[in-house]
Amino acid sequence: MLEGKIIKFYRERKNMTQKELGDGICSITHVSKIERGLTEVSKETIQFLADRLEIDIESEIKTYKGLDTLLKKWEEAIIMKLHAKAETLKQQLEEIALLQIPDFYRSHTLLLARFYLMTGDHTKAQSIIQEMDKWQNPTPLDKNMILHIKGIYGLQCKHDYLEAIELLKQIDPAHYHNTEYYYHLAVAYHSINSRVLAYYYASLALRFFEKAHCYVRVIETEMLMLIQVGHDTTCGPQDVKYEQLIEMCDNFGLTKQKALLLHNYGYHCILHENFEKACEYYHESMNLKDPSTPEYIGSLEGFINASVQLGKKSKNELISLAEKGLKLSKDIDSTTFTHFFQLHYYRLTEQDERYYDYLEKEMYPYLKKLGYVLPAEHYEIKLFDYHMEKENIQKANEYAMLIADKNRRINHFV
């Protein structure tokens, strides 16, 4: 009986005993049976108990029945990255005491972890994950959602992409219908430079977002797919696709997504050695971002890279930009971009020895530790070439072994 659940919840919330609640209304045994739904009870008795608990029992029943729907709406807003709506629903839910009842507590807690991952509050997300690890006998749905949450946390916070893949691959779609997790699998495979699998899982995620008419996530997913084929000149007019997605952002007022698209379009132009266009797109992306954010600093780094290749800016202008990037990176405590801008500074000021010393002792170990596969592989080759040029054969061989190990293949050739 629903009334019994609600009465028990508010009695315990007020630290009342069953005797105190039933005094003058009914016996302790009767209160116990009411709370467990083991007896028929009159509306009059329920009203007396509700009055003593100072609750509107009809309103509480209505709230209870609507909680599943409200939690579902919150989950959809989080999945679709509708930040304002998700924040509003979170505040609405926080005003509902019944969320602490066992029927809803775990569902709400799981979604709270997803919300904090969406908003970047990783400390709170980690605290909830630690709590979830202590849960006994999770339902199949809860178990799969925990795997999804831990997979996202592995991607965003631990940068352990192999662990994220292992967790996300354990999800059973028979018990978990949020196939958004395919997108996170695609990001994880992209992060270890597994382009075919990244493209495959992104294409599965795209179907899910298209069916939900979530244009924010459609744009993100198509952008991820474009990155996978960025090096391939046989995959059709990628420039046209970028321009179509940018136009879609304009049509729906998606400024953040447009800024990210412009950034990625700039990188695409660098890959195809169109440095003038790359400078243009990076600069336009920067104009849409807050200078105190990692997103802005990332586009500034790309802009410097493209500008160096283009060769139209003076060395003093480029040094000034590198110094600006270095200061901004330190201001927001971004170790990654601090390293990148330090390398830019050493290169632009022609301090080659300091450049390679810093690369070998600071930047490269940092990239390896965080699992940044693509830049780490790039710098392995760069360090190999440097040591070969300096005739440091032992050091060169160390990097040669790393490069060779990544390219070994099992075959049956003679």
C-alpha cells in the first residue's frame, strides 16, 4: 500500500517511533502492518496518521506517482546535454523529500552522478561513484548504468581509455536502453587512435541521437566521425560536411557547438596543409569562446601552430602569442597546455636544446601517463629523429623500439 510507504518514510524522517505515531490512533502492531502494506485501513486512520506527521497524504501520493516521469525527463535532459533544463529539473527534484525513499534513491543518485559528469564537477561525481561501489545487489538496470557512469568518468577524469572501453563493453543492451554509451565508446577508441572502431560506434550513436531529434548530440557525433576520416582523401567532400554542420549550428543557435566545429575544421585544414584557412577557423573559434577557458586556449594553440606553418606573422608576434598562451594556461592550472605553449616558446625563440630536453623530460612522460596516444606517438618519432641526428644511438634505439612495437602485426609470411 502506497500510503504505508509514505507514512513510514516521514515517520522515520521525523525520528518518531511507531508507538509515538499511533498513540491514540491505533496500536503499534497496526502501524507496523500499515507501513508494510499488510492490512486494510480506513481513510480516516490514514488521515489521522498523516495529520500527526504534518503531511498532505494526497499530495504526497501524487508526487510519488509522478517521480518516475520527472526522473526520466531529467535523464533525457542530461543525455541530450540540455544544461538549462537539466539544472531546472535538478532544483525541482531537490525540493522533493520522497526522493530519499528506497524506491527512488538509487535512480536519483545515479542520475546525479551523470549530471555532475555533464557539468564537469568531477569531485562530486567521484564521491557518488565511491558510494555506488558499496551498494549491494544492484538491479540489472542499475548495474549497467554504473558501468556507463564509470566509463564516462574513466574518459573524462582518469584519461584511462582502455579501462573506459573495458567498462563500456560490459554494458548489456538487453537491460540498458540508453545507447548513448556508444558515443562514449567511440570517444574512447578515438583516444587510442582506433579510427575504424571509433567511426563504427559513433555511427551507432548517431542513429540514437537522430531518432531522438537531439541536434546538439547529432552535431557532436558527426564531428567525431569526420575526425576519423580526416586523413583520408577518398571519403568525400569533408569541407562541405563541416560547412553544413556549422550552418546547422547557426540555425539552432548552438554557439558552443559551432566554436568546437570551427576548431576541428581548423585542425582538418592543417592536416590538408591549408594553413590560411586553418588560421581563419581557429581565430573565428576563439572569438566565440571565453579566454579564461581551456577551449579558448586550445584554439589559440592551434592558431599558433597554423600561423607558424603559414609564415605570415612575424616571429615577435608569434612569441607574444605563445607567452599569452603560457600565461593563460598557468592561470587556469592547465598542465597540458602549459607544456604545449612552453614547447612553442622554445621553438620560436630557437632554443632547440631546451626544446628537446623539455619534450623528453616533461611533455612526453606526461602524455604517456595520461594515455594521450596520438601526440605521444608523434613525439616518439620526433625524439627518435633528434637523437639520430645527434648520434645518440642508444637513445634513438629506445624510441625505435617503441615505434616498432606499435607496428608489429601477426602474419604468416615466410
